[in-house]
Amino acid sequence: MFKLNRLSKRMIILLAAVSALGPVGMQILLPALPVIKQKFYVTNDVAQLTLSLSMLAIAIGTLVYGPLSDKFGRKRVMLVGIVITIFGSIVCFVADSIMLLISGRFIQAFGGAVGLVLARAIVRDVYGPEEAARVIATLVMVMVVLPMMSPALGGELMQRFGFESVFIVIAFASAIAFVFLFLWLPETLAKPVPFEGVKSMLMTFSRLLASRVFCGYAFCVTFVSVVFFSFISAAPEIMVSVLKRPPTEYGYYFIMIPAGFMTGNYVARHYGRTISIDNMIAIGASIGVIGIVLALLLQTLGMSSPVALFLPIALAVFGNGITLPNAQAAAINEFPEYAGTASGLTGFLQMAVSSVAAQAVALIFNGTVYPLLGLMLVASIISLLIFRWGVLNFKKGTI
């Protein structure tokens, strides 16, 4: 067991790609939700379970993989998670009922969650707090940008080969990732933390949640993520039933969103040495609120084109691109000795709450964009307020 001085560019790229596997597998199917609804003769909220339960599976996975990697090492747990992803993808491909498809999606997402957790933990093993934030910004950019672009790929695959083809793509990508991880990934965990059972794990979680600063960072990440996942869960149906556009068109308008996030990540990396983490988080969260307010204003003025919806949301996601990597790194840095567990708990909160929000959006959908934008605005405001309460006010010594 040893500790590296720093990661090679090749390894950072590989970790970034692996961290994107779970989200890509989850979001590549988005354009097919209306098709799945028709094929299996189910309602919109049932078809939505292929997304929301995938998010829940990622949440559970992030909770499990962190503590396991703290005991057994990052590499071994990472490889097991990739195998589970491949198995889940195969189940999805052969599914002949909505229940089997939902089950396969759950397994696929549970396996894919491993990269989401352990890539960040590996970075924290190797780098100090400030450098880790900049490297994690790169991981997060790829982790979010690839999934954001995947609906366009999913739409093309669906149109040419049927929606089942996306599962073969995910299985193949996972197999390639397994080979390169096996060959290239070193073990970065310097000192294993003994795993003494579920009770001990829950006590570690309690210790993390007892920290007001950790909660300020972790729940900021959580509600910023709610903004994004609420949008991706509702946007495909809005494109079809509200904006009267074909499902495949969703992926192309959605490219505005990764463009906004990439720009935000660039700002996070470029100014990370001159602007403090806390100030970056506050700036990004504020921009997120402004973007959603602008989207609501344009809709109120009667501008109901896809551009009028996606462009201001891209501004909000630009703010998210600044906030997320800094808040994630800061949450993990509060307890360096439990980097895997802290990363896992942060990911669990992020995905569990987002899965509830995604399903809620399907239930409150009324044929307009207002329930979606209202939920997104509330989540964005909460992310900013909870950060101020947990971090800024606490560090200033105020209540």
C-alpha cells in the first residue's frame, strides 16, 4: 500500500470517465421515456420510475461504496462496481416488461455509482484540500457534461436501433473501463479504516452530520443537484407535450446545459487559486437563483420556445458548475480521515433527495413549465441559504 504524489493526466481522464458511467447510464435513456410509456402501456409517472429509481440506486450505492473502500481499498471496490454495472445493463437489454426494465436500471445505476464516489475519494487521497478542489472540478465537469450530452446520443441510438441499444453501449463502455482500471489504477488508500459493521458506519455518518459545516457544504451540493435533476426528469415530457417537439430534439437543445456547466467549471478551476472556496460557492449559488428567476420571467412574458427555457437554465447550471466542485471538495475535506465515507454520504444525500424531486416533478406536472421551475427555484434558494447557515454564518461566529 502506498500513496502517490499526484495522479497522471491519463489517470485523471480515466477516473473522470468512470465517474460519469452511472450518470450516463441513467440519462442516456431520457429521450426514450415517452417511447417506454407507449411500448409498455404505462402512465408517465410509472415510466418515470426508470429514472427516479435509478437515482435512488445511485444514492444507495454512494452510501455503501465509501465505507467499503475505506476498509478494502479503492481499486478492489471500484472493479466490483463496474461488474455490477455490466450485469444491470444486460438485464435492461433483455427486459420484456416494465418491472424487469426498472429492476435492471436499478442494478445498472447501483453499480455505476462506484465511480461517482471513489473517483473523488482517490483524488482526496492524493492531493491537499485546495488542489483537490481543482482536480475534482475536472472530474465533476466530465461527470456532468458527458451525461448531459448522452441524451443526444440516446436519441440517435433510439431512432436508428431502438432504445434497447443504449444498454449495449453502456455495457461495452463499462467493460472497457474495467480493463483500464485493472491495468492502470494503483491503490491510493494509505491506511485502511477498519469496518466494524453497520452500527459503526451509522456512527460515522452521525459524526459527519453533527458537523454544521459539513452539513452546510453537503446540503448545498444536495439542493444544487435537485435543480439539475428536476430539470432533466421533466424536460423530455415538456418538449413533447408542452412545446410540441419530437423526443429526439430534446438532446440537441440540451447541449446548452453542458455548455453552461463547462463554463462554470472553467471558472471554478481558473479562479480557484485566487478566490476562496466559500466565496466561489456563494457566487455560483447566487447565479443559479438568477438563472431560474429569468426562466420564470420569460415564461410569464409568453416566450415558450425551447430556447427561452433552455438558455436561462444554462445560466443557472453555469452557477452550478462553479458551486458543485467546490462544495463537494469542501465537504470531503472536513474529515480527511473518512474521505470515502464523507464522499459517499454527500453523494447519497445528493441523489436520494434528487430522486424524490424527480418523481415529484412527474406527479405535479400540469401541462405547463411552472411546477418544474417553481420547484427548481425553491431548491436553488435553499442551497444558498443552507450554505450561509452552515458555513458562512458559522465561521463568522453568528447564528
